[in-house]
Amino acid sequence: MKFAELDSVALMQDVAAKPDDFSVGAPDGVLRAGAIGTIVHIFRYPEEAYIVEFVNHVGQTTALPTLLPEQIRSLSNSELQQRSRR
């Protein structure tokens, strides 16, 4: 599936954050499946990958990992509606 910059996505699986991922909010260094983030950059070569920003409840960036398409999914309409109510 192709994603675009600023798409909201959810993690499909737990991802261990690397030191260069700017992870300050994952207490155990792991981003959990279901975490919601926003695509902030797209790499097309050598393979498609995405930098996804994850934030805490006050909007501070907690992680900026580079993820492959199979590690993320689009949010459903109901997830988007719930998110917009916050």
C-alpha cells in the first residue's frame, strides 16, 4: 500500500526504537503495535520506507523511526473519527 506524507498510520507490530530514532517516550525503548503516528517523510529508493513521528499526550515527539510499508497500516474511518474528537 502506498502512503502519503501527513497520513496517520498505526503500527502493525511492536518495533524496538533505535537510539537514532529520537525515542524519548517509549520507557522500554519499544513502540507498541497499535501506536498511532504521522508520516513525515517518504523514501522511495533503494526501497520504500517512511519516517513516522509519534508524539505523547502533550504533542512532544517521542520517536521518529524509519518504518517499512509492512510495519504500518492506514487508520480506519472510525479510528480517524475518534482521533479528531480529541
